[in-house]
Amino acid sequence: MDAELQKIAPENERGQLAADKFFKVALLSGKEIFLYLYIELKFRDDLAVYEQKEKPMTVDTLLSPDELMKQEKGRREGLQTGRQEGRQEASRDAVLDVLEVRLGAVPEEVVQRVRSLTDEPRLRQASRLAATVSSFADFLARS
């Protein structure tokens, strides 16, 4: 089997271009399958009318198994980062809520300090402080 799709055949008598190709494809699971690809190109005007009327789905890019694995790894890492950022934001909001319930309106300086916290141990410490401090000055001094 060729590594690339064969060159498109010369225009036939109906004014169309066509190509056939048979591929062996390795799936992420390791299983190998065969894929038959048939491409037929018509005049641009006919194709434009068809695309407007039918709204066909297209495949713009075929990825290799390595590229698919890298793409999946990137997706998982992005999800993990998003979840971590979400937990941090929820922790910061909880600290500010506890401070507000216990001590009243939270000064902007305290809000900025809490919003600047990004690592889990410091957020846990800030949460404990919010539940135990007697003033905003005490919170700022100890956080």
C-alpha cells in the first residue's frame, strides 16, 4: 500500500475527477483496520451548490496514531489544569465568604491577597485563618 493518496486521475468524459485508495490504519487501541477512501471532485459550481444545499461533513485533517495520542494527552492535561483552577477559585471564594460572614465587608486589600493565592497549602491555611482570626489585620498579618 502506498504511503500517500494516489494522484487524481485525469478528467473523464463527465467532467469529474476521481481517486480511489485503500489504507491500513492503526487505531489507538492497537487494532489495525482497512480504510477505503473514494474521492470524486466535480466542477466548482456543482460542488458549491451541493455544499450549500446538503451542508456535508468534511474531514480536514487525518492524524497519525502518535498525533492522536499527543492530542488526547493535551486534552487530558487541559482538563486537569481547568479542574485545578476551578478548585482554587472555589477555595478563594470560600475564604472570602467566611471572612465576610464573620467580620463583615471584606476590604479590597484582603480580597487581592486572597485572589493572589494559587497553591493548595496556602489556600488551606487561608481557609483555617478565615475561620479563626478576629480581624482583617490579623488575617493579613498571618496569611
